[in-house]
Amino acid sequence: MSHQYPSLQHDNTLGLEVGAYQRVIADTPATILRAWQEAKENNRPLLLLGEGSNVLFLEDFTGTVVLNRIKGIEITEQDEAWQLHVGAGENWHALVELTLKKGIPGLENLALIPGMTGSSPIPNIGAYGVELKDVCDYVDVLHLDTGVTQRLRREECAFGYRDSIFKHQYQQGYAITAVGLSLSKKWQPVLTYGDLMRLNPATVTAWEVFNAVCHMRQSKLPDPKVTGNVGSFFKNPLISREQANQLMLSYLNMPHYPQANGEVKLAAGWLIDQCDLKGFRLGGAAVHQQQALVLINADRATSQDVVALARTVRARVGEKFDVWLEPEVRFIGAQGECNAVEAIL
Ligand code: FAD
Ligand code: EPU
């Protein structure tokens, strides 16, 4: 009898009907290590997963998917800050709420981001003017071949825009098991983005910021429990100042954000929107009506539908603006991660 692959449909927020040879729930580092050794002995690949809110499975995975569910939150109060040691399998948004309930501000701008705390350093999650790097103290990584856990301090994590060392040097053969956060007692609200600018910095509370962030997000981003999606499908592109100046001659109202290094970040959602792609549909996949940077599983989409849609979106934006979008989402093939840009050329 052929092996029946367990389903991953509820383990990826796009809700794609894909499977894996084996699906393991790990609530300890030892379980991850055992799964790694067994996979190696059987010459099968292994993929760590949190809540699958930043992955696109291109097909069934031929190895073991390990769902990281390592729990535990320890909070220590110090003179200047609260220090948190958080198990990698703690849900991020639940952590944000828990800290606020305990009277510890600092994570409110990062409310409602799906996924596990252990995944948060990998793309250096960010929203509404705050990134994980602003609150991260350290990341504990388990080296799967040796079983040794190493603590990387924030400065060692090479955090950048949707980037970190965990997408490069520490990508293969490592599992994040815990994240350390440091939340300063000298709380300052970050009110630099969108509707947050309307709040009064002298009187605003962290809960008010939290509520405003939740409200903005709920008005544009689809809830993955209702409509499959992976948040922003593409990164916001960084282009040269010369190219940005050139584009602004034709598009006066183009959102643009000059960076410290001289580059200019554009809003990919705006670029896609300008191509009149909101609501555009290919097979079961569609461009979200409220936010063009989000691709959704509108109706039983297949991986191929999502890939075809992403390819079309990238080509249309590229042809119109000569700006070539790169996926933010990680593309996972039968054996492991693939080059996402090549997959949609
Ligand atoms: P997964 O998708 O499970 O995994 C992502 C990658 O990390 C995979 O390559 C996986 O192999 C690897 N990985 C997972 N766990 C581990 C581990 N323990 N050790 C080593 N590698 C591991 N992101 C933002 O930055 N800002 C936003 O505002 C935002 N909004 C979103 C809104 C919606 C509606 C959705 C669906 C997504 C959004 N995202 C956002 C993207 C997503 O929430 C983040 O990337 C999140 O950190 C992914 O967490 P996860 O546990 O689901 O990771
Ligand atoms: N815009 C449009 N049309 C659209 C979408 C956006 O014109 O269809 C314009 C908006 O009006 C705004 C600009 O584009 O002027 C930026 O849009 P928005 O504020 O919605 O943010 P974003 O750049 O699309 C980024 C992150 C989000 C994060 C928000 C808030 C990336 C790739 N995405 O989105 O992160 O929540 O800012 O900080 O950087 C994610 O990574 O999955 C994600 C959702």
C-alpha cells in the first residue's frame, strides 16, 4: 500500500491542500533533534514550521514537517526593563496581549501578526514603525547536527528589512527554540505610521495604540481563518534615488520612503494597485480587494494558481514601472525551500 501523506492544509494559512511524508509536533528541542536524526537516517528532508503564515507550498513535501510548539514565557523585572524569555512555539499575538495585560508596553505596534514567536526573528517582523529588532535581546538556536544551543545576541542577528542571519548563514540545520525580548520601562509610543499619527503622544496608552493597530489591520488584511493568505506576498522594493526621481516625474503621488543608505523604498501594494489588479483572479487565487499586496485563496486555489498569479503580478508591475518585485513569502518545494524569484520568472 502506498504511504498516505498527512495533510498540511491547516498548517499553512493559505489553506492549500498539500501534504508531507510525516508531520511531527515538537514541544521540546529533544523532539526536534530526534526528528532531524530520523530524517537524516532515512535520507529525507526536514522543514520546521510555526503556523505556516509565511510559506507557500509548491507541492507535497517529501520529508518531515516539524511543527514547533515549544512553550513557556518567563518574565523578569529589572530596574530599566522587563526581560522576557519566550518559547519559540508561543503564538506571537497572544504574547503581545499577555504583556499588555501585565502592564508591560512595547509590543503593541506588532499586534495581530500571525505566527509563532520563534519565527519572528527570521523576517524581523515589522509593522507600523516597529520591527522585532527594536525589542529583541537574543535568539536561541539549536544546531541540529551537534545538539548544541547557541545564544545569538541582537547585534549578531544581522537584522534588516524582512531579513536576518536566519535567512542566510543560520538557515539550514538550525532550529530557533526561544527568543529573548527586552521591553524598556521608559516606554515611548511609536506613532509614526498611518492612523497612529492622529493619536496624542502626551496622553495615549499602549492599549489605545494596540486597538488602533488592530483596527487598521482588520480593515485591510484578510483573516486567514476566513480567507487563506500569507500577508504581504511581496517585499516593498528598494530602488535607487535616480530611478525613484524618474518615476516621480510620471507618478506625482507615488508613496516613497527614502532610506538612510540613499535607496528609496516603494509601496508594492500601490504599484500593484496602479496596474488595476485589485480583485484580479487566476484560477482560485486572487489579488485582495482591500490591499493589493495580499494574494488570497479565493476558492480552493492550488499552489499553481498562486504561482501563476504571483508571476502575472510581478510581470505587470515590472513592465509598467521597471521595478521587479521579490516575494516576501518563502517558497517550499518537495525537498525544501526554493528560490522564489526563479519560481515566478
Ligand atoms: P512559518 O510560516 O511557519 O515559517 C516561516 C519560515 O520560517 C519557514 O521558512 C520555516 O521553515 C521557518 N521556521 C519556522 N519556525 C522555525 C524555527 N523554530 N526555527 C527555524 N526556522 C523556522 N509579517 C510581518 O513582518 N509584518 C506583518 O504585519 C505581517 N502581517 C501578516 C498578516 C497576515 C494576515 C499574515 C497571514 C501574515 C503576516 N505576516 C506579517 C507574515 C507572518 O505573519 C510572519 O512572517 C510570521 O513571523 C510567520 O510566522 P510563522 O510561525 O507562521 O512562520
Ligand atoms: N497602497 C495602495 N493600494 C493598495 C495597497 C497599498 O495604494 O492596494 C498604498 C497605501 O495607501 C499606502 C502604501 O501603499 O500609501 C503602503 O500600504 P500599507 O500601509 O498598507 O503597508 P504595506 O507597505 O502594503 C507593510 C508591510 C506589512 C505591514 C504594514 C504596516 C511589507 C512587505 N509589508 O505593508 O507587513 O503590516 O506595512 O506597517 O513590508 C507582511 O509582511 O506580511 C505585512 C502585512
